[in-house]
Amino acid sequence: RIVAMAPKGSKRTSQGAAADGNKKPKLDSFMTGVVDALRQATELPQECRAMLEAGVPGCLGPPANERHQLQSSLVQWIGETIENVQARLCQVVDDEAAKVAEAERAFKEAEEAVSFAATNLEAKDRDVAASKTASNEAAQAVNSAKAGLNDAQVAQKKGDASLAEAGKLIEEYSGALKDRVCYLKEENGFDANSAKTHTNEVMRISKKLDLDDSLLTALPSACATMPSKRGSFDKMVISELESSFQTRIAALTEEINTGTAATANRAAAVTANEQVVQAAEDAQKDAEAALAAAQAAQGEAAAGLREAEKGSKAKAAGQAAAEELKKKAEHVLENFIGYNVLCFNSLRDKVSKPEGADSPAPATSASPAAAKSTTPFAAISASPPAGSEAL
């Protein structure tokens, strides 16, 4: 252990004083700051730190102009150690500053990602709105096409029913003409009872021919008379009846012939409208699929925005944490320079007052509390800065 050496010319004290010298020297506030700085030199082995700490009172206690070579060497070692600690603390500040810069860059990128995700979501919202409009229009087109098909089918059904009725009437009128009227005209096999039956059937059908009332009135009598016994009037009635059937059959046949083209047109209209409906339904399916795809993309964009905002929040927290660590590192460095380094510099540079000099005593010869900091950080006091432990 290094201890302060007595000035030249002094005599050793008594054995009692020597015994007191074996006690651990008491450290003043400046030495406490130096010892605290040495204890932060964790890169040195514990034994080396203990040696330097033990030498603090002996080498820094005497003024600089009264130290012998060994004390001066130990002061130099202590100074180099403190410089290394200060350099390490400066490096910590630089490292934390680099981390802050990286955190700021990451946060900026995260904010850009949020902006991009928000813009993307807005675009997807517009796509969904457009797809909904297209889907609604497609549904309306389907309804309109189905209405057109229904109209065509009604027209077809109505037109085809009219022709079918005409066909049935032709069949009925042709049968009546052949089986009833012809029987009433033939003499051979004419029978009064059979004639009456045929006459009743002819009367029933004749009402559909819109015959003249006088003709209808004369028919029963003319039909019941045997052909050979009929007068000119009765013959005229039978002839007019036959002619009426033939005329109506011809008219119905013409109606059917004319209606064939109309039937084909109605069938073509139905087919065309069915194709329109099919096309509209296909377009509706495509519109619905496009809407579903747009909504899925919208959901993904919304999830992307939430994830981007979550990432931005995390990056902001990371930046704040990095800035806090940098502030703490700067505070540690500031305290180290303003307290520990200043304590060492004050003890290292103090000199004894020459005998007979009238100049004021150095600040370090008064009290540690009166010492002023030579750095821009803070004034040194007898107590270490907040957060440091007094030895």
C-alpha cells in the first residue's frame, strides 16, 4: 500500500504515531470522487483497482510539488485509468446516439409504412364502393332481363294459345262438315232419327259460326226433311250452312298459316330474352365475385394498416427508450466529468503555498465545497452528484 511520505527533514514520530499510521487513511470528498471513478474501471482486474484505490490518499494527498517519483507515477496511472473510464463512457454515449439514429430511421420507415397502408386502404375502399355499384347495376340488369323474358313468354303463350284454338276449331268444323252436313245432304241412308241427332250437333256448332238468325231458325226444319223432298229454300239453307263451315275453316287455316311466322318470331324472342337473362346472370356472378375479391383486399389492407400502426407505435416506443438511454448515458458522463474527473484534477494539480507568499490559497486548500468546476457541466461540491454513493 502506498502512503504519503513525510517531507524531507522531518523526524519519525513516536511508536504511537506509527501505530496510527497503520489505520486506513480517511478520505476527503475529493478523494472519494477519485476512488468512485476507479471503481468504475471494471475493465481492470479487481486487484489492480484495489491497489490504485489504496494509493489515492498517499499519492494525491500531498501537493504536486511535494510528491516523490513513485507517488507521481501512481498519480499518472490513476489519471490514465480515469481517462479510460471517461473514454468508455464517451463511447457508451456515442453507441446510444447511434442507436437513437437507428431508432429514428426505423420510426420514419414505420411512419412511411403507415402512410402507404392508409393510402392503400383508401384505394381498396374506393374499389369496394365501385364493385358494390357494379353489383347493384348487374342485379338490376338481371331483374330487367327477367322481366323482358316474362313478357316474351306471356306473348308466346297467348299467341300460341290462339293458334291452338284455331287448330281445334278447324278440326271440329271439318268433322262437322264431313260427318254431319254431308250426311244431311245424302239421300241414301237418310233416317229421321239419325237426321235429328246430326241436326242437333250441327245446331250446336253452328252457333260458333255467327250465322244469321233466320238461317239458324230455318236449319232444324231443313235438316229434318229428306233431301229429295226439300224445296229450294231448304236446299239454300243447307248450302249456306255448308258454305259457312267451309268459309270459316278457310279463315282459320289462313290464320294458322299467317301465325306460323309469328309463332317463330315469338319463340325467337323468348330464346333471345333467355340469352339476355343468362348473360345478365353471368355478369352478376362476375360482379359479385369482383365485389368479394375487393372486400377481401379491403380486409387485407385494413389488417395491413393496423399492423403498420402497431409497428409504428412499437418503433416510437423504441425510439423513446433509445433516447432515454442516451440521456442516461450523457448524464452519467456529465456527472463523471463534473465530479470524478474534477476531483482528480483538483487533487492532481494542487500545489503547496510557498512560504511567505501573499497570494490567496488555492480553492482545494480551503474546503471541497468551495471548489468551482473548470468544466461547463457543473460545480463540484463536497458531496457526489445525485445517483453516486458516498464512500
